[in-house]
Amino acid sequence: MAKGPRLSSLSRVAAPARGVAQRFSLLLLMAAAVALLILGKTHGDTIRQLRVMAVEAVAPILEVLSAPVISARHGIAEIEQFWNTGRDNQALREQVARLSKWQIIARNLERENASLRVLLNPAHDPAPVFISARVIGDTSGLFVQSALLNAGRRDGVERGQAVTTGQGLAGRVVEAGQRSARLLLLTDLNSRVPVRVEHSRHRAILAGDNSARPQLTFLPANAKVNPGDRVVTSGHAGIFPPGLPVGIVSSNTDGEVHIQPYVDWARLEYVTILRYRAVPPGDIERSDKSAASAVSAADPADPASPAVGTAATANGARPATAAAP
């Protein structure tokens, strides 16, 4: 009977003390926080060392505490992998069967293609020379979409060369200095690239409009272009090699066809510059000049001229000979 009143009296005494302790603990924590802020401003090196020491002291404890969690996570991952092994194995078997059929078809087409090439003896385009460069500056703005490269004329970079990434065509070189060059992106308003829709083989011009999706222009009136069709370079004008991936058709609305380029412009870091010319510069001009010089070297009035005699023989007539005295 005596314990009840005694406990009630102790609780009545402890309640105010508990409230005072809670009130003072909050004040102490606030004072400690203010003191740490002041020390961080005045004694930054000391606070930094204390922080490093605290982290070093807590790191082993955290490592020990996290070990069971990591082990449990690895165990769950292994159980899931073992559970899905049968399904993955079946999927891989079906994929191998499909690829084996395509491999047989590809080998037959390869042999047929090689035989036809031997019969036709087509002229092959020269293989491009690759120059690797890094993007060192982004000069894109509201009206210009370009980038700065760390390769120039000393590395073989020239104006007009195609620039690609691992995904596809990025643009072309518009300015080449001794140690740097400027890349004009496909999305720039001044960019024009001859392309071809891979499925329908229709040729067009990819025109940039300073947006993320350039437009296909000069398409034939009867061209059938569907969203998802691949677009590659056509090789016309001899600047871009044929077959470079450009993008896919994203929309075809009211005759306006827009392309989603393969290149991720936000992650443009390393590029490849292609030294490619379908026809060497001045090759046709040199041939025309050599033919003109050969004609002018022959005297048309002299029947004994070698050029005239050769031309007459080629036309099926005998060269004229002088009559015997």
C-alpha cells in the first residue's frame, strides 16, 4: 500500500525534470551546430581532419554491417539467375537456330555476289582513311549547330570531309585550321547531305533546320516513306561515302518527313573524320586538258601527222600516201 503513493510522488518530481532535460538538450544541440559552423569557417583544416578521422573510425563498422546485406543481395541474384537458367537456355537455343539459317543464306548470297562481281568487274570506291579526333568545344547556339575538334590540316583534315561517330553520321568539316577544325552538325540550318531511304531506295537531301530532327527534302512525289525506315548516305557528290547510317524516319506528316539522327548530341565526345574522295579532285579536268593538248599538238593540215594517221586508221580509213613520181 505504501509503494503506490511513493511511485506517484517520484513520477510527479521526474516529469518536470524530464521536460527541463529535453529543453536543455535541444538548446545544447543547437549550440553545438552553431559552434561547428563557426569552427568550419574559422578552422576549416581542423574540421576537415576531424571529419576524416570520424569517417575512418566509422568506415570499418559500416563495412562490417553492410557485409551481410551484400552477401544476401548476391545470394538473391544467384538464385534468380539459377531460376532463369532454363528459360534463357531455351531462348538461346532458338536464337542459335534462327542465326544458323541466316548464316547459310548469307554465305550463299556472299558466294553469288562474288561471282557476279567477277562477271561484271565493277569499279570500287576508294576506301576512306580514318582520322580520330576529340570534341574540345561546343560552339552551338541559337542559330549555329557546330563543334570544335582537336585535329587540323597537320593531321590530314580538310574542308568538306565527313565526320562520324560509333552511331552514325554527325556532320562535315566546314573549317580546318592547322591544329583544329570546326564540325557542322547535321541539325544546323546550313547542313545539306545527300541521302537515300534504305527500304525504298529513294534519294533525297537531308536539310538541317536547327532542330533535333532535320527534314528530308526533294523526295519524289510518289515516294513511300514510313516511320522507322532507315536513312543512309547516298554517296552523290563524292563527299560522303555511300551507306553511312544517318538516322530513322520519325514522322511523315503532310508531306514533311523528319529524321531522328542516330547520334546522341549530348554525348558527342570522340569522332572519326573520313578522308574520302570518290573522284580525285581535278581528275576529270586533267583528262580533258590532256586530250585537248594531244589534239592541238597534231597539225590537221598535215596528212602525215601521227595523230591524224591514228585517227584515220581508227575510223576505218587508210592514211593518205603521196603518189609515186
